[in-house]
Amino acid sequence: MATVVVIITSMVVANATQTITTPNAMYVTFSLATGGTSAAITPANNKSVLVMGCCTTAGRQSVGQVSLLRVPSIVLQWTGLESNGPAAITSGASNTAGNHIVFIDSLHHVQIESASVDTIRVHNLDTVTRDGNVTLVW
């Protein structure tokens, strides 16, 4: 019995490979007037991308995040967690502009949304200026 376990373990170890790479990251800050949108942000293609955003405006601070996949010229797909107020799961897919992805402020007035089939942006739906940042890691 011990011989069988050793053989099976050896086979699994022999077939397992691991590649460790340094992650890539992008950091974007924003200060958006009422109704304003940030410049388009292009996530890496055909890779899972962690998209984290936060609002840093006093009294409205919060954070939201999604795992996002961009299939070039076809679709953006995501699953994640909305900001508090209350927090909720967010998921979806889009190939057009203006589709909600995740809220990143405590009142759900600042969101990351699709800007096109290949890009995302931050949109301030509030009646006052909102500041914050978005980080992408892949």
C-alpha cells in the first residue's frame, strides 16, 4: 500500500509545474466633477485582472472590486463585490459602453463601468466632485 502511495505521489509531483512571475499593475487616480468620467482604462487581454477601486472623498470612502476578463473585441466579463452601502455581489458581461461593473463609494454614486468592448472607466453619478483611484493587477 505504501508503495502505491509513493508511486502516485511521484507521478503527481512529476507532472506538476509552477511558474512564478512578477505581477503587472496599473494605478489610475481620478477627481471627477458631477457626471464626469475618467479616461478609458484598458485591462490586459485574455487574463484574469483584479480591478480594485476606491473613493477617497471624506465621508464617502469605500472600496469595490471585481475579477475581470477582457476577450479583445468580443466581451468584458466580471464577478466581484460592490462597495458597502450595502455590499453585494456584482457580475455580468458587456460589449458596449455604459454598463455598470462595480460601485466604489459608500453611496453607490461612483462606479466603474464599461467604456467600450475593450475598456473600462470611472463614472461619477453624484452631484459633487469625487476623488479616488483604481488599481488593476494581472
